[in-house]
Amino acid sequence: MKYPFLDLAQLNEPLLPELEAAALRVIRSGRYIGGEENEALNAELASFHHAPFAIGVSNGLDALRLIIRGYIELGIMKPGDEIIVPGNTYIASLLAVSDNGLTPVPVDPDIATMNLDAAKVEAAITPRTRAIMPVHLYGRVAWDENLRRVALDHDLKVIEDCAQAIGAVSPADGIFSSRNAGALGHAGAISFYPTKNIGALGDAGAVITHDPELAAAVKALANYGSDRRYHNIYRGLNCRLDPIQAAMLRVKLKHILEENSDRSINASIYDELITNPQVIKPMIPQQASECVWHQYVIRVPSQQRDTFREQLKQQGVGTDVHYATPPHLQPCYASLPHGPLPVTEQLASEVVSLPITSATTPGDITAISEIINSIQL
């Protein structure tokens, strides 16, 4: 594949000396659970997000699960309550809700941004609604004044699924002082899955919050429910972040603005050069910082998507689909009640993700754009 969709080894290669030094530092420390690397990463993540608390955890799904479980332990939520989620998201967004005994309520997105539509969110609110879960899909901030107003008017918690948007900045104020994705609401979940803009060398995640009580609950829940050694205040879990991954992430965090900038440049080139009339390009935000381009997702007619991808593959271009089957159509959610989700299902049938990381050069992006323009559907 001349233009692979994602080559993690190539992406990490420029950072190898720093990553190797960080790994060796942990090995020599003799501290393999918790410790200084985790504490330092928590402080650096909190500072980066302009939020007072960050807690490294085992992965992005656990970050979401722990936030909701924390609210349950604090008496703010209970099984049977509802959380509004976008219909077009990775299934983890819904799993975190249902795993805690709450009901995910999927709503259709705005087709232009592919993110939550505040009007549809407000229409879905019931007496059992306790929270909204904006998902910053593909790296684009899912937040504006309308969504902020809905959350405040209805006294709802805002739990951000920030798996794909670390470093993105909202043009609208968050609930508190930060405008950083992940710290716009009451709590945010970060994923450091290896394919993310900041990827660990394994699974990892983090919780960001402005709430000291929630931060304490999450920290305890992630460590067997313990607030101190051999003292368990909750029936907790083991969702701790490995210090070797914390060390890897500390290296990656230093380079995130550079990585996001490279992706933004690549997205601009795609936007300028792709002219195939059968291709719908993603909306470019008014402010570049609103999107960190975790994915560059175009849309093509659903009947021709397989043909389109095959023609790109034959010319050496790797692609992916995020996501072909939305959560409400997965077998595990066959009994989940929901209203019509036509936009979600349309997007699932049309989207195609193109190479976008810093490992794909501007020259590669130019060549891929020319190939796309040559395809007739």
C-alpha cells in the first residue's frame, strides 16, 4: 500500500529516542503500578485542558464508565436514568451508559457537522434525563452556545466523550472556565488508544473534571474503590493506568500541537484539491482549532462506496469506514428503544475515512486527491 491509511510504526518512529528513554526510566524506577509517572501525567493533562483534575485510567471506555459510576456513588444518578448520546458514535459511548444500568438515548446528529444537534437533544429530554454526552466525532468539537444553554436550562450534566479530539478548542465557553474539548462540561473521558492523535503503546485513558468530589470518586473507583491502602469505600474496579503507558503519553503530549497542526494542514490540502462532484467533503470549521482531524471523513453515494474504496485500494490508497453499523443497529442493542435515526443511518452508509496523520505527507495528500478526482462512480 503506497499510501497506507495508518502506519503506527511510521507515526511513532520520529519519537523513538524519547519513547525508549521514557520506557527505560520506568523500568529502572522499580515502580510499575502508580507512582511519579502517573502523577506527572495527571498534572500535565490537567494543565493542558485548563481543568483542576485529571486521572489516568486503563482506557477510554473505562473513563466513561467511571464518570457515570462516580455520579451514581455520589447520588447524582441512578439506574434507570437516561443519558442522551449521538446516534452516530462508536459503541463505547453507549456501553458506558448501559453498563451502569442507565439508558442511552440516541439522537440524530447535524448532517453537516456530523455532531450533536442541540435542537434534537432538547426534544429528546424527559423527566429521567440526567446528562448529555457530546462526542467530538472525528476530532471536531461538538459544543456551541445552544448545547450549553440546553444543559444549563435543564440542569443536566455534560459528560464529554473526547476519545478523538484532544487539543481541540471550542469557540463557545464551556460550563466552567475551559474551552478545551474534554473540559467543556462537568467531566470528560479521553482515550489514548494507539490510533488516536495521542496514542499510547497499548490501552490507556483519562478522566478530566472540574468537580473535586467526582475526581476523588473516580480515583478511588479505579483502584478497587480504595481511598487509602486497604480501605475500600466503594465496590470498585481495577482500572488503573500503567506507569509505562503514562511515560509514553508524557512524551506524546509534548508533541500534540505539532501532530494536530500537521493534520490540519493535510485537511486543508484535501479541501482545496478534491473536486470530484460525487464526493462530499467535511465542513471546515471557522476556526482551525475547532477540529484536530482525528479522521478526515468524506461522503460518497452509499451504493458506490465499496466500488470507490476498491478503486482507491487498487491505486495504493488505504481507507477505512467509521462506522459502518451504528450502535442502535448492533445485535447487543436490538431491544434499545429509540426514535427514527435517518441521518445516523445515512452517514453510516456513506462515510469514508482518508489518510490524515502526520505520517502522510502533503505530497501524499496531493497525490491521493488527484486519484480521488480521477474516480468515476
